[in-house]
Amino acid sequence: MADACNFIEQIVAEDLAAGRVKEVQTRFPPEPNGYLHIGHAKSMFVNFGIAEKFGGKCNLFFDDTNPSKEKTEFVDAIKRDIAWLGYHWAKEVYASDFFEIIYDYAEKLICMGKAFVCDLSPEEIRATRGTLTEPGTESPYRNRTAEENLALFREMKAGKYADGEKCLRAKIDMASPNVNLRDPVIYRILHAAHHRTGDRWCIYPMYDYAHPVCDYLQGVTHSLCTLEFEDHRPLYDWVGLTLGFDPKPRQIEFARLNMTNLVMSKRYLKKLVEDGSVHGWDDPRMPTLAGLRNRGVPAAALRDFCERAGVAKAQSECDISYFEAVVREYLNARAPRAMAVADPLKLTITNYEGSEEVDFDVNQLDPSAGTRKVTFSKHLYIERGDFSLDPPPKYHRLKVGGVARLKNAYIVRCDEAVRDADGNVTEILCTYLPESRSGHDTSGVKAKGVLHWVNAETCADALLKQYDHLLKDADYAGQDFSERMNLSSEHVFHAKAEPCLAEAAEGTAFQLMRTGYYKVCREGERLCLSEIVSLKDNFNK
Ligand code: ATP
Ligand code: MG
């Protein structure tokens, strides 16, 4: 049997060893009311991961009991995102597939005297629930007969009542120390069209009641969820025991993935999309799976991150730079290298004629990737930021009178900066040292700075996009999301790119030397280099 690594795996392994469970069945249970985010990737890692590890199955279970917020658009997006992450569900199941059976079980509860129709309004129910220290008050409708309850419940189903006029409540214990057991509402009236069942129903089961029923009907052995459901477990168990589920699914809670600088709740993500703060659910700054995919984060790196972040019972916050470090490590080992210069500055080598090819490793960490040729010539571009008219001490990039090496080519000396009428530098004129070619340097000149460059005769125009986090850093923690929002988190630069970037397939990830990891994409005809993750590692271990 597989080794158990975390506390959930230990429980599952024990259940198997003791014969309580024959085959592991889990489910990943999104509500189709938005797009999946990086937190869901963790839930998938847990649910699909456990099933796979123990030779079991994981279903995709759509928890669609709240019709006013759910849409088929979200169902489709969720399926696309799961497939992208590389998980395979055994069955695609909807809570709404079971509405009929969930309803029948509710009638059964009524007949058993374990549920009653209550006429209190939602406000009155809330007001009579009691507090953590005081018991609740019993509803005056609590002692209706089973016959009366059944008749009323059927009328509710038939559409006789308006939203909120009545509800069905489990009859448990208004004095229970666990507030969730104080006669919780299990069905409500809601005259709303459902994305799958249309107008068939005007009463809908509540999550806490529907979920254990759906788990049981799917044969779920381990119902894995996040810690906020820990207090709901007694109700989960009550439903199973009262209805005689055998074998009864077992609920196990684990800590949510929380991350710095990220908004993760669907409600806020939706707001960002709706008020236009981002370009859409798949904006590369969004922590949605669609956003991460569009950003160019490889699915394998995301899975690796979930694995390394671990599964625990204790709440914690993961530093976003740890996620970035995992993505960087993944790309560093695999991404081909290329050069692009942001905010380009023309560099002309006055004593050079013609052109020649110089060699670059495709990826110096991967010898099997081989080398490639880059054409060097008299007319090049470097980054404007690599030249200074007014350099600070110990400046190793180019300055008038100074030298620097052009990566894998020659050392150049800057002789003159050409300026326009406003004093802006438009070009720098250099001379190269013919005996300084990389690998054959006999010049005896030491150049501390090594600059990346592109050939002006062959390069392509590009837009280079860089991103900041959507939320300002931890100093702002605790403040409202709207105040922490970093509204200028997208930066666009004009750039010149090597031809290999212009020729690369859409979506290819490159390490742009000295710049970062970027994805090649197009905006119309235009080449676009979109930041996946910066080069700099600022994760403190
Ligand atoms: P949100 O608050 O972002 O809307 P949710 O919990 O309402 O999230 P669901 O669609 O109900 O989203 O979640 C599906 C599953 O994913 C649930 O089991 C939920 O516990 C889990 N999940 C959601 N967010 C996280 C997270 N940050 N870390 C781990 N699991 C999560
Ligand atoms: Mg939810």
C-alpha cells in the first residue's frame, strides 16, 4: 500500500487497513458560481491526489443547490480548468441530478418526526438561534404532526408559498452547544430558474443537508473539505445516521490555502471582473486557474506547488513568493533562453562592418537542448536602463568612456551619446574590441558588465508586459480589499525581440535573459511578451 504522508492519507490508510473501506471514493465539489482559483487547485490536489494514491476514484461534483448564482458558463470553465491541471474525474455529477432523491429523503425525515415545516421568517429564525453561550428558542411550529408537515412541505414544493414564507427545518436540539444543530433549515423556498432543472423546482435543499446525501449517493468514502466545515460535521453525521446511510461517508477537514497578496474569494474576484479592475476572469494577474494558465504558469508547476505547500489541519498563510519560486525553478530547468530589450536604445558599432553568428546555449542547465546562432552586427539595441549619462559610482553598465561586454559577443567601449534637441539620448556610438570575442578573448580588458542585446537588422517589435500583485503587501493586511487593491499593477513597455521570439508558437515560455520568464503571445498582429514570473527570487526560506 502507498505510504501515507499527511494526516488525511493516514486516516484513509487506516480505514483501508481496518476494512472499513474497500475502494476509496472522493469528490471535488465546486459550486458553479465563479471560476476556480489557486485554492481550488489545492482542494483538487487533495481529492484527486488521495484517490489516485490509494487506487480509488474522484468524481467531479457540482454543488448546484443555489440557482440564483450558478451558471452553465461556470460549469464549462471549471471543467476546462480541471482538465488543464491534468486531473481526470471518474464521474461528472450534479447535486441537481439528485434533487428528486434529496426531496424523498426530506419526506422520510418528516415521517420520522425529524423535520418540520416552520413559518418563521429567516430573520426570526436567526433571532431565535441563540448565541455561543445561550441556547436558542424552539420554534412555535416545531410540534406540528408529521401529516401536517408532509402536507405543508408538498405545498411548498407545489409553489403555493412565496420565498421565505416557510422552510423545512431538521428537528434536532435548540439547546445544542453547536449552533449548527439548532434545528437548521434544510429546505428553502426560492422561485428561481436553475441552470439545469429550469423551473421544475421552487424549493432547494441547503448545503449542509444536501451534501451528505449527495456524498452517500455517490458512494463517497472520504468527504474532504476545508476547516470552516468542521463545526458542520456533527450535522453531516446527523443526516447520515438519521437516514441510516451505510456505509456512511466520513468528513475530514483540512486547512485552506491562503496566500499573501492574493484575493481568493470568488465573491471578490467576481467584483474585480465586474467593475473592470481586471480584463476578465483570465486576466494574468488573477489567481484563477484561467488567469494562471493565461499568465503562462505551467500546470505541472502548480501541482508541484500544491504538493510542496502540504496538507495540514492548522491554518496558515503561504507567501506568494514561495509560489513564484516554485514556478521559477520549474521554468529555469526547462525554458529556452532568448533576448529582448525593453525600452530599446540604439547602439551603433562604428568600427564594425558586416555580420557574424555567435553561439548561445538554448538552456545552459540542459545540455541536451543544444546551442543556437544569433546574428551580431553593426546596429544593435540594448536596454535604455543599461546606459547612463550620469552613472553612480561602481556603475558596470555602459557610460561614455566605459566598457561592457555584449553577451556572448564582444566588449564595446562607448564613445559618444547622441542626443536630440530635448537632450534625450537617441543612440550611443561605440567601438568594439575585435580580439575580445567571448571564448577567445585576448584583449586583456576587463568588462564587469555583461549586457543583453538584439540585432537591429533582424529583431521584431514587441510589447513587453509586466505585472505587480493585485493586492498591496502585508503592511496593508487586515484592511479592506478595496483599499489594498493595486490598481496600477500592469506595466507595458515597447521592446525589441530576437527573431526566435517572433517565430515561437503562441504560449511558449522563455527566459528572457536578465529580465524574467515570459510567455509569447500575440495581440492582433503584434508580438507580445507577457511576464510569467520575474527572475529575481525574493523568497525568504
Ligand atoms: P470561495 O470562498 O472562493 O468562493 P468556496 O469554498 O465557496 O470558495 P467552492 O466552489 O464551494 O468554493 O469550493 C469547492 C471546494 O474547494 C470546496 O471543498 C472548498 O472547501 C475548496 N476550496 C475553496 N477554496 C479553497 C482554498 N483556498 N484552499 C483549499 N480548498 C479550497
Ligand atoms: Mg462555496
